Amino acid sequence: MTLATLLDAVEVSKLRQANYNAQIVDRTDVHDELTILRVRPDHGITEFAPGQYSVMGLGMWEPRVPDCEDEHLEEKDLRRIVKRAYSFSCSMLDRSGCLRRPAEFPYFEFYVVLVRQGEEHPPGLTPRLFALGPGDRLFVGPKATGHYTLERVQPDDDVILVATGTGEAPHNAMVAHLLSSGHRGRIVTITCVRQRRDLGYTEIHRQLELAHANYRYLTLTTREPENLDASRRDFVGKQYLQECFESGDFERDSGVRLDPGRTQVFLCGNPAMIGAPRHDANGETCFPRPVGMIEILSRRGFRPDEKSHPGNIHYEKYW
Ligand SMILES: Cc1cc2nc3c(=O)[nH]c(=O)nc-3n(C[C@H](O)[C@H](O)[C@H](O)COP(=O)(O)OP(=O)(O)OC[C@H]3O[C@@H](n4cnc5c(N)ncnc54)[C@H](O)[C@@H]3O)c2cc1C
Ligand SMILES: NC(=O)c1ccc[n+]([C@@H]2O[C@H](COP(=O)([O-])OP(=O)(O)OC[C@H]3O[C@@H](n4cnc5c(N)ncnc54)[C@H](OP(=O)(O)O)[C@@H]3O)[C@@H](O)[C@H]2O)c1
């Protein structure tokens, strides 16, 4: 028997009542390990800027889906809430296929991948989130946070939204906002995933491309057969974002030139893709290895946006 099953139903019900403030109103599984959750907070939908995030949380007493790394809970942990940050994603189109601003939807939308195995400790939240369905309750943070927003984007700027995996979530909200507010510059979303099935919003992006001449949706994969099997005639190897930008493929496929004078780039997801620099003791900028997108863009004249020094590279690391 696990410690969690030691809490009786009455105590679990009291804990849920005391700690939860929102309800799942819809769950659309892209596949077993990737889902789109729509959540309605009891306190109503709070305002958020496209690109911002909130938190979701569940009690450690909640059940986890099977086949996840074992978790050894101590008695003192049982009544704790595990909370994690999640970017606001966006449905972009309403039921009749009309483009809507993120704030026009009567729910928060989150795009979540199931982490079965942690790096340093067993994953606390996603094995529990994936056990929920419509009607189930959870904790959602009362406000939106974060500086990964479109604040610096001017109406004629080209905007490039670069993501790995669920790092696409905030870009969906940004795309809905930019297109619905008549943004005049070009907008390109480019997302790299293991397999095509990990692209949960493709159909909507394709509809938006058809309806808006200034919008492009590009995708890369790294674990499809053509990425892995060198004996295939269509073998292309793993397609990483860094190579795509370095080789000129991005500019060719998107039709957008990497001009730092009129382009804002947004990077979200895997920290190794982003490659955020640090400053050494002498104030020199040191880039991590393997090479990340910030180093590649810096060589092309872009610079990270900082409070004290505005720039045209914006980034959000997911871990
Ligand atoms: C600002 C911010 C916004 C975020 N938005 C999202 C989002 O919209 N969707 C989402 O799925 N996650 C998002 N995350 C990650 C999220 O907060 C959790 O870390 C993640 O859902 C896993 O939670 P966990 O408790 O199961 O495992 P954790 O203990 O939190 O993570 C364990 C390990 O899983 C890996 N991991 C975590 N998140 C991801 C991910 N998204 N994709 C690939 N590997 C990952 C990392 O290796 C991490 O060390 C965001 C994180 C931050 C900081
Ligand atoms: N996506 C799935 O189908 C799947 C299935 C089961 C479990 N999971 C779990 O979900 C979590 C996240 O998976 P995820 O696929 O969404 O996110 P992810 O592991 O961050 O991978 C997303 C994409 O980023 C690529 N990538 C990895 N390192 C990179 C780097 N240094 N620079 C540029 N790109 C890089 C990956 O390529 P690589 O192929 O080289 O990794 C992949 O194409 C993991 O815990 C995983 O175990 C995912």
C-alpha cells in the first residue's frame, strides 16, 4: 500500500475543497503523452498578456498514471500541493472557425506533455495531471506572470516564434493576438518535435496560413524514420533548429530574412535549444555547448532583450 492510500476519502475531500479553485472543462489528448487542457477558475478568467504563464497544482495525495518513475513519499509530504508553471496556450479559432483573441475564450488553455521520468527527482505534477478528466478540480494560480511577451514588437516587425515541444504553447497565444490585431509584419512559427504526432495544433496553424498571407507555420522532426534510418532514400538526419537557422534553410523556407533591424525572435522550451549565455568573472559572455539558438542569432547581429538594454531575442526556458 502507498502512503497516499492512507488518507481516507473524507480527508481527501476536505483537502481538495480547501486547496482547489478551478475545474477541468475539457481535455483533448493529442496522444497518450500530450494533452490540451481547458481549465475554468472559480474566480473567473484573469487577464494575461500573450506569452505569460500561470501555475497549476495538485495535492501529493492525488493518484498518478501508471508507468511513471516511482515516487517515495514521506508522511509529511502527503498533504502538500505540487505546483508548476504553465504558459497560456490558445485555441486560436472558435467553434465556427473564427480567429479570436486569447482573452475572448471562456477558459485557460494549457498544452502539457507527460514527463514519466525526472532528471533529478520523480516528476511531481504531470503524472497526476494526466489522471484528470473533465469535471475534476485542481489549483490554478490567481494571476499571470512573466516578461516573455510581445511588448517590444512594433506593427511592421517580422516576428519569429521558435519552440521545442510544448514550448509552442505561448506562441499560439501570440499568433492569435498578432493576427487578430492586424499585425502588418510577417509572422513565422517554427516548432521542433521528436515526431510529427507531437504537433498538437497543426491543423489550426494550416488554416491560419491559408487565411493570412503574412503567416507561416514550419515544423522539424528529430525521431521520425527519415531522421534516424540512414539506409532510407528519404533520410534527412535529425533536424535541429540551430542547423536550420545556421544553414539558411529557415530563411529559404519561410521567405523571411534574419534582419535584426526589423525582426523580433522568441525562443521557448528546451534550455539547450535556447543556449542562454552567462557572464564570466571578467564580464565576458560565455555560450554553452552544444551551441544554442542565442549564439547563432548573436552572430547574425541579434541580442538578448534585457531590462537595462533592449534586444530582439526573447526567451523562456521550461526547466
Ligand atoms: C515559465 C514556464 C512555463 C512552462 N510551460 C509549460 C507548458 O506550457 N507545457 C508544459 O508541458 N510544460 C511547461 N513548463 C514545464 C512545467 O512547469 C513542468 O516542469 C512540467 O510540466 C513537468 O512537471 P513535473 O512535475 O511532472 O516534472 P518536473 O519535476 O517539473 O520536471 C522533470 C523534468 O522533465 C523535463 N521537462 C519538464 N517540462 C518539460 C516540457 N514541457 N517538455 C519537455 N521536457 C520537460 C525536464 O527534463 C525536467 O527536468 C513550463 C515551465 C516554465 C518554467
Ligand atoms: N514527445 C514524445 O513523444 C514523448 C514521448 C514519451 C515521453 N515524452 C516525455 O516528455 C518529455 C518531453 O519530451 P518532448 O519531446 O516534448 O521535449 P524535448 O525532449 O525537449 O524534445 C523536443 C524536441 O527538441 C529537440 N532537442 C533536444 N535537445 C535539443 C537541443 N540541444 N537543441 C535543439 N533541439 C533539441 C528534441 O530532439 P531529440 O530527438 O534529439 O531529443 C525534440 O525534437 C520528456 O520527459 C519525455 O520523456 C515525450
